[in-house]
Amino acid sequence: MKFKYALNEIPPLGHLLLFGVQWLAILAPIILIMGTAVTSLHPNGLGQQVVYIQRLFFVVAVALFSQVIWGHRLPIIIGPATVFLVGMAAGGKSNLEAVYTSIFLGGLLLTAISITGLFAHLKKLFTSTVVAVILILVALTLTPMILNLITTPTPQADSFANLCFSLVMVLSMFIAANNIRGLWKSTLIFWAILGGSLAYYLIFPQSSLPTYDLPTVAAFWQGLHPSFVFDSGVFLSFLICFLALSVNDLGSIQSVDELIKPDNMERRITRGVTVTGLINVLSGFLGVIGSVNFSFSSGVIIASGAASRYTLIPTSIGLLALSFLPKTIAVLGSIPSVVIGSSMVYLMCSQIAGGLQVALSQNYRFEKGLTIGLPMILGVLISYLPPAVLNTFPSILKPVLGNGFVVGVIVVLIMEHIVFRKHSS
């Protein structure tokens, strides 16, 4: 694939800042959503919700900068790992100190394993077919979250109104993408989030603007008292979570590798997973949920046409600044969820297009279709399992078997290298 800016190319300052803001506009809402979801599991709040999210912004800022400069050095965003929510909900809600101790120790273990170069040796397992499935799986297994973002009613608009707004917004994005050129097209996602938010509030006026009794600037380490409590059951559960996280992390790096073909991928994988481990150590120390490289980064790269890793430097600086701005964080939390969900639909369509391009880059065979089809079906089925069904899963296996993406990745590896081993591409 050809890109406007290559991996190690630094765009002009104006373009660099716009691309950075676009990544920030995509990543910030995810951090806000995950931070809110985690704090809802805290029985006593463990401090104010906004303070927790401030710490989360700080961790992600450090993680993003470290990955781009010292880690995998690829244009991949990193953020809170949803797989840890499963571990927290499965048995850690009543013992949060044990949860964050497990994240701390799991990060240390992941770092130690990755330093040995083990994950780099697994690169050969990720053929073009496997990478194609990973790209498409990300889009399909995120559909429950996207559907929830789009259809969540508000006091001003019901689910049907939000769905209609989303359809119009998504269609408008595709029309714009087909008619605009240059930087406008590359930063379409940012303008869509900005314009979509303004349009939503014009169509569905708010009865009153929210007021936040929060300081404009404040540090996030106030009241921080790290406490380490080891619980073998919680730790074992989080070891399974880290297994799922490592598969996700490796898949994210490999999916971008297939798009931009950088050199020294073995070293990039080793450094990337090592930094992910260290960031989880920091997360455990600060008492926030751990992080992972996001697989949908390739969708943003395809949609924007910019593969430069330097576009993420302004993003990391913006995240760092936000970690000291509690009132701004609260205001950003008021971006309509339907706007975020609609932008995700456009991104995931780009993700699927990239996956299909990778899948069809070589001769198509019926066996390849089966290798692609089964993990997608299973991934979607698992993603839409009702909570009542998931609660019947053994707690220790729920982080793996209850994660549609992880199940899909494991199944495609089995199909590619065991079931149809003789026909692997």
C-alpha cells in the first residue's frame, strides 16, 4: 500500500499536528469510556472518577511515547485493555489491591518473557491469511461495543433517533471521503467527530449545559498510596488475561507489519511487547487498568493514508497535558456516544477493506475461505453471547473463551497451521 507519509517520514508541522489531533480524538473517548467502566466496578470509588481517568491518561501518554520512540516504533495506538475488565468483573471487584498487584506482577512476567525474544519467534505463525483474519476480526468483534455506543438513548433522543443520526453521519463520511482530497481527506475522522458533535447538539438541544465543579489544573497523584496484596486466585485469573493480552498485542503489531512492511520486525516485536509489559508494571503501581496495543490502528492508517509514527508524538503530548486537566476531561466526556460509534463504523469499514486486500493478495482457494470464515463466525458469536451465558463459563477461562477476538485468533492459527497445514500460504 502507498501512503502519503512513510513510517519514518516527519510530515510538515501543520499536517503533523492535525494527524496528532485526529489520533487524540479517536483515543481520548476510548480512555474516557474505559475509565468510567472501571470506576463503576470500584465499590468505594477508590478516589474520584476523574482522578482515576487522569492517571489513565498519564499512563497511556507514557506508553504511546515509549512505543513510538523505543518500542515497536510503529504507528500503533495503545490504550486500556478491555480484557482486564473481564478479570476484574470475574473476581477482583472485592479486592482491588490484589487486582492491581496482579497487573503489576503480570507486567513484570510479560517483560521478562518478551526480553528473551520468544514473541519474535512466533512471527512465522502470522501468515497473510492469519493477519487478514485479525484485521477483519477486530472490526467484527467491536460491533457489540459500537452498537451500544450508537443506540444508547439520551434524555433528548431515543435509540431510533440516534440510529438514524448515525446512519446519516456514516453515509456523509463516505460521501466526503469520495469527494475531498489531500489533508482534508486524511484528517476526515477528526472533522467528523467535531462536526458530528456540533450537529448532534443542534438537532437535539440540551436542556442545560453541564457544569463541573472541578479545578482547571490539578495533579493526579494526590491520594495515591500503592498497596500490594497478593491473591493467588486473582493472580491466576489475570495470568489468563495476560495470555489474551499478549495474543492481542502481537496481532496488533503483525497487522501493521502487513500494511507497511517495516524492517527488523523481530526486534520491533520484542521491544514492543517488552514496553507493553513495562507499561503494565506502571499501571499496577498507579492503580489503573493495564494497556495493550490496539489492533484497529491499521484501520486509521488506511483511512488517513499516513503511516508516519511521528504523528503519534503530538498525541502523546496531548494525552500528557490532559492528565493534568480534570475539568477538560469532564467536558470531553460529554462528546455524544453516537458520534464516537459512527466514527468507529467508518474506521472499521476501512479495517475490513484492508483485511480483504491482504486476504486476496494471493491466490484464493476454498480452504483459505474456510480458514477465514470459521474464526470470524466464532468471534462474532462469542462477542454477542449474553452475560447470563458468559457467567456459566469457568472464571479462570472467561478472559480467553469470553473474548471473541482472542478466540478468533486462536482458531485461525489452528486452521492455518494444523487443520490445513499442507495448504498454508
